[in-house]
Amino acid sequence: MNQDALAPYYADLARMSFSPGWARPAPSIWPAPQPKFKPAVWRLVAAKAALDQAGDFVPVEQAERRNLIMVNPIEGNTYATTRNIVAAYQMVKAGETARSHRHSPAALRLVVAAKPGTYTVVNGARIDMLPGDVVLTPSWSWHGHVNESDATSYWIDFLDVPFVQHAEAMFFEHHPEGLVTVTSTGPTPMRFPAGDPLGSGKEAKIAEIAKDVLPTFGLHFVRLPASTRADVAKTTTNYVYSPVRGAVRFTAEDGTDETVGPGDVIAMPCWHAHSYQAETDAVIFRVSDEPLLAKLGLTRTQPE
Ligand SMILES: [Fe+2]
């Protein structure tokens, strides 16, 4: 039967919201990952300068939104850093507070610059924020930020918002009282001081923190002595790296060759084999979505 004669048939299908599997405009299933996201880098020095400018015109009432989202520069993307993770630089100025709220996406922060007196309040617990610390905000926990120091604080937020958007499981609300009152100040399982999990020593080492606390996130500190290199094969896991100490050169088969330092961020999306080499003794904070993919049976690494 010729195509013209079939036109009414296909029009009928479309009207009934059917799509014929034998005439799809593009395949739905393919033999191996075809990642859309690509390696990309963001620099702390640029973020700080831009946030400092924003401090002049974004009012304190919007302090919790005074951030710069690291948007992977691929066509059509307006938000995500990698497929399931978004990262953003945030600034809270001396004397400011950022209103408490909660949301179904899980979040964590890597503190870049902060003086004593900067803290996050998570469900009433005061969690101090010092450079290199990682602070967790599990799904649906109240959180707000306070900067009682005399200097601007900067940190990097990581959230699983792109995944939660995809799942259409988004919830958000402001705290009715503005800022959650501090009800406890002791040690908290939601704070991981810089590099502590690696212990003393200088050898190459990788240490996981907060295992199973945030179900979507895998969080690791990686210690790499100068000149040592780590190789990562093609995998379905998406990685975002930020050095806490030292300078690290990242290379990937797409031609990426970037040396990043403390506070810089580099995304290595799935199915991009890559390497990173310490140019000086380095500690790197690594964020991934590996636990999320593992729960779904979707972790796969290309065999050598
Ligand atoms: Fe938040």
C-alpha cells in the first residue's frame, strides 16, 4: 500500500495517541549509552566575582536563592549539571540569614570559604560550616543558613533536583517561622569535617562518607599524592568533582584537559572515560549518583 493511501490511517493513530512502533521518528532503545551531557568545568574565581556583584542587587530576603547554578552547556539544558545532579555556588554575606525551608530533593554542601560563625540549621541542629566541610540536608529536612561572622561565606550546593523533577516527586515549603530555631549544638552525623575521613597519612586513598544517608548520592573524599593518577572507565555513573586541596588535572577522551583547584567544579557525565592526576598533593571531594543507579540495577562499566 502506498504511503499516501496510509495517511488517514496514521492520522487516526495520532488522534488516538498511538505511535506505531515500526515507524518511530527516532529509536527509543540503543545498544550502549549515548550521553547528552558532556564534561564541563566551572571556576570559583568567576563564581565569587559574579556572586559578589549579585550581593549588591539580590536582597537578603532572597539570600537562599542567591546562587549560581552550574548548567551543563548542552543544547536544550537550562539547569542540570549532570543527568541527575545539579551543583550551584551559593553566597551568604556577613550578618545574613537564609530562610528555612524543606524540599523533597536531597542536598549537601561543600564549604569553600567561611569563617567561624557560619552555620546551617538542619531540623534544629546547628551545623558549623568551615572550609572543606561537607554538610548534609536529607530529603524533607528543614534547613536554613546563618552567617554571624564578619566575612562573606561561599559554598557549593549539590542536589538531586534533576532526578526528582524527572520522577515528578517534587515538594517544597517555606518554614512558617522563617528560620528554624537552634535546639541542639552538639556533634551531628550531618557534618563531615574536611578530609577527616581520610585519616592521617599521605598515600592514595578513597573514603566514602555518609553511606546510605542520602539515597541518591555517593560521596567520597579522594586523596592523591602529587603525580599520582586515577583512571575511570566508561560507566553509567555520573561524577562531579571539586578539589578541597591541591591542583588536579582532568583529561577525558573528548579532549577535555582542565586543571582545577579548590572550589572549582568539574563534571564528568556518564560514559566518559576520564583520568585525573594530582599536580600537587591533593584531596578531592567527589559526588556521584552511583547509589541511585545501583538501586535501579543500572550501574554498568564498560569491560576492558
Ligand atoms: Fe534548600
